[in-house]
Amino acid sequence: MKENLIQIIYIASAILFIFGLKMMSRPTTAVRGNLLSAVGMGLAIVATLMTGGLSMTWIVAGLVIGGVVGTVAALKVPMTSMPEFVAVFNGTGGLASMLVGCAEYYRYWSHGGGEIEAVPLIATYLAVLIGGVTFTGSMVAYAKLAEKIDSKPFLFKNQQLINAAVLGLLALGGVVFFLWPHSIIAILFFLLAVALSLVLGVLVTIPIGGADMPVVISLLNSYSGLAGCAAGFVISNTVLIVAGSLVGASGIILTSIMCKAMNRSLANVLFSGFGSATAGAGKAVEGEVRALSVEDAFFVLESASSVVFVPGYGMAVAQAQHAVRELGDILEKNGTEVKYAIHPVAGRMPGHMNVLLAEANVPYEQLVEMDDINPVIESVDVCVVIGANDVVNPAAREDDSSPIYGMPVINVDLAKSCFVIKRSMRSGFAGIENPLFYKENTRMVFGDAKAVITGLVEQFKSA
């Protein structure tokens, strides 16, 4: 009776996960979807605690420590740090799955071995392999995003051959582990797999540059889900299998969307070393940069009938989203049509800009995707680029020698006027120059994004 009740709760939890994930695909229902998924997770925890043979001391300790860490992180971590925060979460999920695999294999041997079914055996090895790669790969991604290490790709001689050798050893270890799980050599290969999976996570992440971090974050998220799914098969936990499958599948789909948005294959992202010193830098940019003061920018915006804001990571760094929304509200009251154009890979993680603007209560109907704004952008009076760089770089259309050539971008240079708010002329995460800054219809408004936008707001209020 008790076991049946546990399974029923698990099924209810899985259903809530599915509906919650579906609701999170739309901005208008995302908050409710998140709440629904949280309720599903709560039910899963209750059902798990009903299982016999658990050490409540360790469970309570884990709940307390995890609850404190989660609460502090939710209250203290700023939105600018959310990409690296997500990377850390992905990594801890992978580490948990790896430890589950190790613990179950240890339990198997400590009880004298014996027969073990094929599915749990394979799942144990995969949980360790995928979990280890996810953990160290996520930690490297965190270090790059947090600028603890250089965000540029790290390439060395025979890198691909070394990666292939590591993969070959892991594959060989998997075969030995599956065929002779009771042997001493299987234990040695298992321990080797633990070490090599951690090494492989570093090797596959260090060649990836900062410009590709949105793809890497979604891919690592998928890995953490697959590792969790494997761990679910190891311990025969239904809801863990379902949740891991959902995360793994959605992460792969999101990764595919990110690659499509950059017009690049996943293999190109993982192995090209984009942004390294050896990558092509494109043609030299020539022309004159035209700077504009906040006061002069105000006069142009005051007379504009349509304005499109294009946010980027610079807006996140300056925490300017609330000031941007206030400026947008003032422009609307002034009779201006206001929209916010979001590039799929703007920022440092998928949906970064959407989250920031939602935090500032920007109306969902004003958010437009790249494919919707580009066909009408020539009719826009002013495009205001706030800290974005690579996602508005016209070299993607005009310079076939540029490393981002062919990547879809928001064509802000085709608007009647374009204001670029930046601290300096520094290149973006891709490390290449932006011809947009030298276009005839572009004006650079130098300064901190929040200070510039706040200055524009004050100009409108005092007018």
C-alpha cells in the first residue's frame, strides 16, 4: 500500500513537471510554470522521504544546508551573475549524479557483489561519466563567465587527439565494466573513468570562447539532466528519470536553437576555438566615430515616432533595466511606439535579457524577437543599443572574412538612426571590431548604461 502511494505521488510529480515546463515556454505563464514545477519537486521529496531505510539525520542536514545556501544565493546573487550561477547549479547537479553512481557501485561491492542487471550497470557508468564531465565543465564555464580566468579559448597542440584518446579510454573502460563488472580490473577502470570524466570536462570546455557561452550553458544544462536521468536508473527512481529526461531533452532543444541563432553547428561551437588569437578577425574597420551627448540624444528621441531598444550584457552589468523601462514609459506617454528587440544569444545565457526586462516589469507584448523586428527595422526612427555588441555587428552580413559571417544579427544599422550606449570602443566577447560604430547613421553615447539612460529620463522630466 505504501509503495503504491509513493508511485502515485511520483506520477503526480512528473505530471506537474511536464505542465510546468510547458508553461515556462511562454513569458506570460512562466512564473506559474515555475511554481507548478516547485510543487512537483516538493511532492517528489515527500514521496522519497516515505521510502524506508533512509538516514533522516543526513537528510535533515542536507535540507538545512541546501536551504540556507539557496536562500542566500536567491537574495544576494545579482542578475549580472546569474549566468555563472546557473553554471554552478549545473555543475553541482552533475556532481550529485556522479556521487550517486560511485555510492551505488561501492554498495554493490561492499555487499559481496553478485548479479547486477544490464540497465543499472550501464546507468552507473554513464552517471559517473556524464556527471563528471558536467561538473568540471560547468566549473570552467563559471570561471570564464565570472572572469576568474581568461574568457578566450585555450588551445594547445594535439588538443583534439588528446580529447579523442580520453574518449577512447572511457569507451574501453565502459566495455570492460559492462562485460566483467565483478573483476578487479573493472574497479580500476571505474576509478579511471571517474578521473578521466573530470579531466574531459575541462578539456571540452576550455577551447570554448566567451561568445559561445550561451550555447555552452544550455548544453551543460542538458548534460546535468542526462546525468540525473542515469542516476534515476541506478537507484530505480521514477521521478528522477522523468525529470532528468525533461531537462536533458529541453537542454538539447535549446542548444539547437542557440546554434541556429548563431548559424553555426554544435561541432563548430565545441571545436572551432571561436575568439582565439588564431581565429580570423575580419577586415580592418575604417571610418569616423561620431559621439553624441545625452542632451543631444534627448532631442532626437523626443521627436521620434518609433524607438527600439536592443539590450545586451552591458545593460546587465550596469543594472540599467529599470531605468530603461522608465525611459520606455516616458517615450510612450510622449506618443512614441516602443519595442524591445531581443537576440536569442544576447547576454551570457539563454533568455538573459528576457529575465532582466521581466524583472523590470517591461510589458511582454513589447518584447519582439530578432526575426520579427528585422523585416520592419528600416522604418524605425531610432534604435538604442544598450551594451550589445556582437549581436548587432553588421560584419555578420557584410564581411565574409569575419568569424561571425553568416550569423543572424539584429540589423540596427538599417534603422534611420542608431544610438550605441557603451563605456568605450572595446570589442565584445567575440573579440572582433564592430563596423556599426563607424556607420553614417550611428552615434556613440559613451558612458555607463544606467547613468546615460537615467540622464535621458531626467532630460524628459525637466523638459
